Amino acid sequence: MVLEVRKYGDPILREKAKAVALFDNKLARLAADMMETMAAAAGVGLAGNQVGVPLRIFVADTTSFEISGKKFAVINPEIVFRSEEEIVGEEGCLSIPGVYADVKRPKKIKLAGQNLKGEKVELEAEEMIARVFCHETDHLNGVLFIDHLSTLEREMLKGKLAEVRNKAAAL
Ligand code: CO
């Protein structure tokens, strides 16, 4: 089932999501729905609070970044290593449609979390995939990519951001 993607201005995007404790069918269903929602919106990542569920889960689709790419869910993700080397790349967000900006992120990261069965997983990622993991983990802490911009950069996006917020409020 395709879920509604919450837009910039919705307070749930600023909530710190709660840890998942129950690895049941309901969680699997949520992950499947989030995958479907991500695909329908042509996104590469989607976090729980973006679909109105303040739980620490995100889904990612790395097929466009690597030949052996895949779609998967990460539960209770935590970035346990960030390289000192950072790279700048353009980011967008399904919750902030039409807004894109360059964001500096670590080149390499290590992500620890759990899979849908509750088993521990550790994922090493770099470049674009590291970027997606950082962006999605941020979401679960109530952080949006625009928060990483300078005051000046945010100022320049002010009009567009107000547009997204007003459109969402009018729904
Ligand atoms: Co996003």
C-alpha cells in the first residue's frame, strides 16, 4: 500500500523516532508499504516518520548506485563510523519536493542496525549510499538535509520552502 508522504512543515518530521522493539508482521508490513511508497515516488530512501510512523526504520534502494544494488530496510540504524573525509553532493527529499541543495557528508560511513528479523547488521557504505544512509538516519533524529546548509543557503531557499509548507498546509 502506498502511504502518504508527510511534507515539510509537518511536526512529525521534527520528532525523534522511537526504537523498534517488536520485530513482528506489522513491522514487515510497514517496511513493505514504505518500499512501495518509495518506489511510487521514485525515491532512494524513506524514513518512518516521513510516512507518519515515528519508529526507527528506514528503507533504501541502492539499485541506481551500484550494480549489485538492492532494496532493504534498516531498523534502529546508528552511524558508528564517519570518515573525516567529506564530500559535497546534491540532495533532495520526498518531504521537501522541488528543493535541492549541496550537502557535505562523510565519504565513508559504517551503519549498525537490525534487519526485519531483529538480527544485527553492519553496513559499510561510501559516496552516494553513505549519503542516503546519513540522510535517512538524520530523519529519524528529526533532522532534515536543509539543516546542514549555511544560513545564507537556507535564506536562498526560503521562498521554495514556504511554498512547500503552504501547499502541505492547504491539503
Ligand atoms: Co528525506
